[in-house]
Amino acid sequence: MSSARRTTADLVAELHEAAEDRSHAALVVGFDHRTEFVWADDPDALHVLNAHVMNGGDPLGFVTGHQNGVGSTAVHARPLVEYEEAEWVEKYLITLLAEVRRRAAENGIETGPITG
């Protein structure tokens, strides 16, 4: 992890950049027993992120989705630069993507392979 932590405002700005060419984008915030998302299209994204951090959440990475056609969305995840070398964050995000894929399939949404 880098020695200088970015501010939550920096992370929301990066979230908005990640969302520029995607249908959906969210910042993944990990807690001990749950995951929360801060969505790029939330007008109160900074407030939501600050609340999560104040309640013990740790921003870990981004998940983005891009519609490939009717009923098909490609979902990707990547860790924040602070966690690029943290294998546990990569595993966390892969597990999260697998859960998204499973839930999509349960709802009749076509999914492709999990990609990073």
C-alpha cells in the first residue's frame, strides 16, 4: 500500500472517471461482515462514502458494468492503487464478482466470464 492515503473526495473523483464510459460504476467498501457500494450516479456519493468510512468501512476497489447488448452486461472489478499488491483484495473482488454473476443468472440476466 502506498504511504499517502487519498481522501474520500479523491476516491469519488476516481469513481466518476471510472464511470465515464460504463453503464454502471461503484466504489466497493468492505466491512468485516458485509460489502457496501457507493454508486457513481448517486448525487450524495461523497456523503455516502464518508458515512461508510466513519462506520468502519474500507474502500477497496471499483466494480463497473458495461452493457454488451440486450440482457447482457460485462462486469469488471479492480482494486484501488493502494491495494494493487494485496492478494486478499483481489480475492475479495473476485468473490464479489462471482456473487454478482450468480444473482444475475438467478434473475435471467445473461453473464459472460468473470474478467478483471
